[in-house]
Amino acid sequence: MEKAPLPGDENGTVMTERPSIAQLLEANGDASSAEDGSADPLRDAWSSKIQYLLAQVGFSVGLGNVWRFPYLCHQNGGGAFLLLYVLLLVVVGVPLFFLELAAGQCIRQGSIGVWKLISPKLAGIGYSSCVVCFFVALYYNVIIGWSLFYLGSSFQYPLPWEQCPKPMNNKTVQECADSSPSTYFWFRKALDITDSIDEIGEFNVMMTVCLLAAWTIVCLAMIKGIKSSGKVMYFSSLFPYVVLLCFLIRGLLLDGASEGLTYMFYPKLSIWGEVQVWRQAATQVFFALGLGFGSVIAYSSYNPPKNNCHRDALVVSFINFFTSVLASLVVFAVLGFRAKALAMKCVTKNLELLSELTPLEEQWLPMFNMSDPSSVSLEEYSAWFQRNVEIQGKNITDCSLEAEMSKGVEGTGLAFIAFTEAMSLFPGSPFWSVLFFLMLLNLGLSTMFGTMQGILTPLMDNFKTLSRHKTLLTVCSCVVGFVIGLLFTQRCGNYFVSMFDDYSATLPLIIVVIFETLSVSWVYGADRFLDDIENMLKWRPPVVYKYLWQYVCLIAMVGLLGASLLRMCFKRPTYTAWNQTTASEMSLEYPGWALALLACLIVFATLPVPVGYLHSVVKARLWQGPAGGRERDLEREQYRKCSSAEPDSTPGLTPLDDDEREEETSRNCLHPLNGESYRLLSQEAEEGEDTTGV
């Protein structure tokens, strides 16, 4: 049966069959690895499979697993959100992760080279990935700088955020008294934050020094490429698991841990009907695996062609999910302890106020012993308070464990306020604080290494001058990152971190992944891509991947993009600001200039995709001159038959003899250039025959 005709290439050349990846590599002068199955001797390679897996795990497992996933889980139905997350991880996350791993390993290029080779019109995908990686690196290293600051502050006893300062007349600072010691230390001592993003303050000297230290660490670890960063991964990727296990054991022994875990995992299946919950689950899957950054492709490109990237996709995805659940157990065990301690402190305070009310009306008298607050349970106090609502006018308040659990459990609020406050209640609090911020530092660094690799690898692969000066490129990139990163070390810098985190990466990355999926599943062809993987791995992945790439993943990503755009259109972007006068957080709308900056970030990150397409089209039009005809004929001769069910269905091909057949089948290559034992006839013999193209 004859295959359906295929369209011509970007320059109007009509071909009998689209080329395989191996043929494209040969046409671009990079067929050495395809012919002998070995890696390019001039390209770096991982020292071991363990080193590679640790690098992929280290990149995908980041700060979001510790402070974003637990928050989403308890805000969106607990156990029900976990089931939804697993569903989306299986049908969307793993297939797209496998797609990036296979593309990088097969083509052995960074993100720019991969998508440029598959479809020159979509070369801008790789450049967009680099831009987004650069944006993320700018603010991510600031968070590493914050971790360094807290790590240094942890070598004190008592911890500096355990008590409010009393600078004058032994009176507590009002801002601290109205909030909490840990909140005051974060906003006033660490950030010295302004009241809004409009108040451009001077530089925070200490945070500037910490940012410089963070970029120095990254530069030293990346200066030799994967040969140096891969070795660092042994510590930076494994140490967080040691700390998480230590915190889990300690946390489960704390009073209130069981209440915290129950609060988190209690299932609320009704949330499955809310579009917002699906959007948040899909976004978390998307960012948890690091899709679209180009870092997954970059790491995979240093693998030998025979590496089982399908198994790697399953292993890394499972480890990522396991880490998120483990971190959630730790976070809510510790937050349960903190919440119960604060709730009991609230009970003690209210019972003291109650005892001062004289005379106390008989109906208000509790059944428990007011003189011993430690003997009063939260349930007893809450039940008494609900029976005597009228006592609220006497400054007596309710004390709820759930209310305390809901305070400061997202993002930086979890790590630098809620968790630090909980650790200050631990015996030997400095030890636990050092462990915690060492863990954050290593989680941040391992992700940062992958992000930088997503920038450096594509640039070095596509610009040979840069590849010859790896050290200089790395140092210059880090210097530029530090200089631009000074934007985030102003007193209002935290607001810019929130802006970049919320908007500079989300929409551009979703668009990048949509075009990645389109280019593989429809432009290049899902069947042809599976053929390439089969020839690379020597076994064929399940055909279900074809339909997941072509339909499920693509529809899911388009839906996620639409939901994100609608949310931005119907709800003006806001940020959370700290008001020094009221000592509380408040939600403010971004001013006009900030919205313009926000829009520029999104446009600048996505602009390479349409620009790359237009550049390819214009280049093709200019090439269609009298002198271009022979060049296209010569280019056509470079392409060879990839695969065919029936040998005689394609004109211009002739079988090889038995000796040539044996020689070709004995080759170990990514995709046999003459895998079906056919080769093109000479151009003269072919000119008189009809083509099957349109």
C-alpha cells in the first residue's frame, strides 16, 4: 500500500519522504554519532548513569516541591488533589517529559539545535527556552541568596527570630508586637521591605552580598560544564532527602503532627468540578518536571544514544512525586505542631482575660479549670466559645487549629516565616534551622545548575565560537546575571521577585511546550519520532504515546494556556505587600508601569517563536532564485528513504545487493540512513519520473 504523499520542505523542495532525525543530522554534518552509535568525542558526557539521574532529579525537584505543592494540596481538597495530580502527571507530565528526554538524546543538541533540526521554522522555540531560563535564573538566585542569609543567621542562640527586639527603654518594637518575631525578622531585618512596589528604596547591602555569593557558587560549580556540576550533584541532590527524613522523624514525634497531617490529606472530592483546581494541578505538574526550560533536553543530550530514556522519564517523574509527598508530610507535621502551639497560646491568653472579668456571669462559666490552661483542650475551649458567642465583645476570641494552619503556608511565607517560627520552638533550634536552610540551599542550587545548563548548552551547540570558550561564557553569564539581579536586592526587590515568578515564565513556557508538542507530533510526525526512538533504543515505546502527544497533551496545554490568559484578563494582576504601619500583609494591584514591564517580559520571552518562523519564511523566499534551483537539487540528494512498508512504492529507489544489505544492517546507529536497504538513484535517472509529493 502506497504511503500518503507528504508536503515539500520549507524551501519548496518536493521530497518522496520526510527525512528522519539521523538523516537530518547527516545533512547538517553531525552524523558521526549516528553511524557508529557512539557519542561525539568532542562533546562532554556524563561520568555515570547515577550522575545523570541525580542531575535530572536535582533540576526537577526544587523549592516548589517544598513550599508550593503542600500549599496547593491542602488548599484544593487534600487527598483529592493528590489523585488529580497523579492523573495529570501520568497522561500529560510523563509523556511530555519523555518527549524532551528522547529529543535531546537522539539529536544530541541543546534546545535551540533540537527544534531547529526538526523544523527550521520553529527554531525560535529553543531561543524562547533560553530567554525564560535566563529570567528564572535571575530571581531564583535571589532566593538562594535569602537562604544563605538565613543559614548564616542560624548560627546564633537563641535564633534572632525567636523574640522581638527591645532597642529602647526595654520596650518591644510595635511592628514586631503586632505581627510575630519571625514575620518581623523576615520583612524588616532580612528584606527591610518598602510598603509597595512604587517605593524604590536603596539597595539592601546584606542581600547584595548574599546574591554575589550565590552567583559565585553557581559560577564555580558550572565553570567546567557537566564535568564539574555533575560531581556537585552527588551532594546537592542527595542531601535534601537526608534532611527531609530527619525532619519527618522529628516532626511525627511532635504534639500536633497528627492534626496537621489530617488537615492536609482530608479528601474533598467536590473540588474536581472547579476549573481553577485543574489549572493549578496542571501548572504544578508542568513546573515540577521542568518542561519547556530546555534543561531536560540539555542534560539528556550528554547521554549515549542507547540510554533507556523511557525508563529515565518514569523514574525521575516518580521520584519527583515521591519528593512532593514526602515534603508535604514534613511540612504539615511541623506546621501542625506550630499551629497547636499557637492555638494553645491563644487559649492561655483568653483564659487570662476571662479570669479578669468580674463579676463573671454564670452562663459564661466554663466547665474546665480556668486556672490551669494546659489542661484545657482546643475542642473544649472551642465548644465553650461557640455556646457563648456574646462574650466576643469582651475581647475574648476563638482559638482554631485550622485558622493557624492557614497562615503563611505558601512560598516564601512557608519557608521564611511559618517554618522558621516552628523551628524556634524545637529543642536545639539552631541545629534544625541550619539543616533546614542547608536543604533549601541545595534544592535551589541543583535547580539553578539545570537552569544555567538550559542557557549555556544551546548557545555552545549553535555558536562554535562560544563552545571554544566555555569558561569565559560561563563567567560572563554569571556576571551579567548578578548585575541585572541587583534589581531584586533593592528594598522593594521582593515585589519584583513575585512578578518574575508569577508571570515571566508561566505563559511563555506553556507556549513553548505547545510548539514543542506540535513540532514533534504533527510537523515531524509522531510515528516517525517513535521510529527514531525504536532505532535508538532497539525497542518501540507503546503506541499510546502517539495519541497522548497528538491529542491529550496538546489539548491539555492549550486549555491551560487559555485558562491562564482568561485569569489574567478578568482579574487584574496583584501582589502581596507588607504594610509597616499596620504590620500586616495586603493585596495591591500592580501600577501601570509594572503592568507594562510584566507585559514586556511575556512578549520578550515568546517573541523568538514568531520571529524564527518569519526568518525561515523570508529566507526560503529569497532562496527561490535562478541560482537556487541547483542548490535545492543538491539538498534533495542528501535526503534518503527513512522507512517504507513496500519497497516498490517509492520511485527513485533501488535495492542494495546482499553484501551491501548485510553491511548496512550491521551498523549500530540512531536511525539507519539506509535502514530499509534502499538508496537514491542518480539525479539524471530520477528526473524523468513523477514524484509522490504535492
